[in-house]
Amino acid sequence: MPGETRQQILDTCQKLIQTLGLARVTTKEIAKASGLSEGALYRHFEHKEDVFLAVFEKQVVWLAGFLSAKVAGEGDVAENLRQIAFNILNYYEQLIPLTAAFFADNELLEKFRGLLLQIGGPQRLHEWVAAYITEEQALGRIAATLPAMSIATSLLGPVFQYAFLRQLTTEDQFGLADSLFVEKEVEILLNGILP
């Protein structure tokens, strides 16, 4: 059950970060919301910052699993890109509040940078998407006229901006539901990349 308790702590911490903001999340808050004692929390994590970094790592691992399950040649390219963009949008929604707070604490930022290096750096997400696009290009399902990394960046850039603006202002900037925003972005992108 230690794995279940650890997961419970991470899930609770993630929710608290979303509702309170990282600066206001304390070990006391995490323990209380998890239904645990602070001592139980410290049996799983040495420092509060370790919980924050583990929340980030959990998100990266989940997204990596999702992206590695996308196999070129399977399903519809447009639908695959919509699913990729939608899941990355959800990832950014979780990531932005967490990472923004890291910049306020130099020690935490250094630990975060160390974790990024362990998982392949911040460009890793673009590389995963570009790898999928490269495979689709090899199959002729996406035109090979543009570099795969340029296509990945053209997809992920607007998705990040959309998530960032919503986090900044707490409202939709474009008057679109997430799924419709993603659908329109993919539609625009497909006009230039389908064979």
C-alpha cells in the first residue's frame, strides 16, 4: 500500500496546486487533504519540494506513455493529431501553474532543471511528437515537404499559448471549448501537411 499512499499524496498535491497555487501549498495542507499525518507524508517524501517535483514527473510519465502508444499508420491522422494536441493541452494546464512557481525559488528551480535533464529536457515533448510525425511521413500519410519538428512546433506552440493565457487570465481567450480549439488548430495545420 505504500505505492497507493504515495499516489494519493501526489494526486492531492496536484489538486491543491491547481486550487491554492504552489506558494500556498504546505505539508500540513497536503497531509490534511490526503487524510494523512505530516509524519506519513515525510515517510514518502523528504521535502515538500520533492512532492512538487514528483507531481511534475508523474505528468511527464503519463504523457510519455500516451505519446508512445500513438503508432504511425494506425487510425486517422487528423484524429491522432487532435488527441495528441488535446492531451498536451491538458498536460500544459497541469504544468504551467507548477513550473511558474519554480521560478520564484532558485533552489527549487535548480532541482527542477536537474529533473528536466534526467527526462531529456523540455524539448523532449516536441521530439516525441516530431518522431510520430516523421513515422507518418515515412508512410506517406503526412507530406514530407516540411521538417517534422516544424510541424510539431506549429502544433504545440498555439496549444501552449492557449493554456498559458487561460492560466494567466482564468478565462478562455478565444471563446472556444478546448476540443473545438484543438480541432481548429489541427484543421489549419492539416491544410499544409496532408499529401
